[in-house]
Amino acid sequence: QDQPLLLEGLSANNRNLANAAAKLPFVTYAIVAFVRLLAPDPFFYELGWHYGDRTLGWLERRTPTIGQIMRQLEAWFGSLGWLFVLVMPNNYVCAIAGSARMRRSLFWTLNIVGTIGRILFMWWVGQAFADLIDTITGWIARYRWPLLAVTVGIFALTSMREWRAGSSSVQQIVKLEHELEEAIEDESA
């Protein structure tokens, strides 16, 4: 609440973008949002481009709740890929665009235009609902310690469950590393 620029820079999700838009000058808000939203996109696009379905499989295992949606997007990507990149240029869509071998020039044009559109929309939301956003962030600030305790408890339980199931982030990175090594060995053979 007190550091909207830092919050926006660390995590540019819609909630943080709306909060920052209600508290920052437009130019500052837009520059930080633009850089933060675009920063991971080349990484995910190139992962998809170079490793294709293996990248999508890794993302699906990493986030099983989004995995089904991602596979459906992949199925529709041939005819609607340009629209997905324009409307929701997130990490998953960027990986699918790379995997589908969308032309880089088309990808970047749509990605930049879509990101600018999202920034403008979230600026409007932040301005239109500034009082409501202040009320909600004030409530969170007032009850931050109990909320922190609940959040830490949920995180600990979820992490233990993921670790036991073999689907923790660390385990997924190790699996990805092994898959990439196998891919390199297959290509050199």
C-alpha cells in the first residue's frame, strides 16, 4: 500500500496494477508496468520455440490447475493465436506462441499492443475504483499479521502436499533439467 511502485515492479498482476494506478502518475505507472509485463515474455517465447511440447508439458505439470486451460488454448492456437497474444500476452500464451512457431515480428507486435492495452485498461480501473481500492488495501494493512499467519499456514500445507506428490517447484525444475539433457542427447545422437 505504501510502496505501489515497488509492488508493481515486483509483481505486475492485475490487482497490483490497479492499486498502483490509483496512486502513481501515469507515466511512472506505465513505464514500470510495461517493462515488468514484457520482461518474462522473450524467455517463455524462446522456451516454447526451442523446446516446443516439452516446455508446454513442464508448464502443465508446474501448474496443473492451468494445464487443462493451456492445452485448450494450444488446440485453438492455430486459428486464434493472434487473438490470444493480443488479449492475454501472459507466460503461458508466450510459450504456446513459441511452440506454435508464430513469427517473431507478429508475436512482438501483438504482444506489445496487447500489453499497452492492458496497461491502459488497468489504469482506467485504478482511477475509476480508487476509493474502493484504498478501502480494501486499508483493511489488508489493518489485518496484515493475521492474514500473514493464515497465508504462511496455507503455503506450508500446500508445499508439503506438493513435495509428497513430487510436484514441487524444485522437483519440477530438476525434472525439466533432466528432460532438457535427454533432448540434447537425442539431438546429438
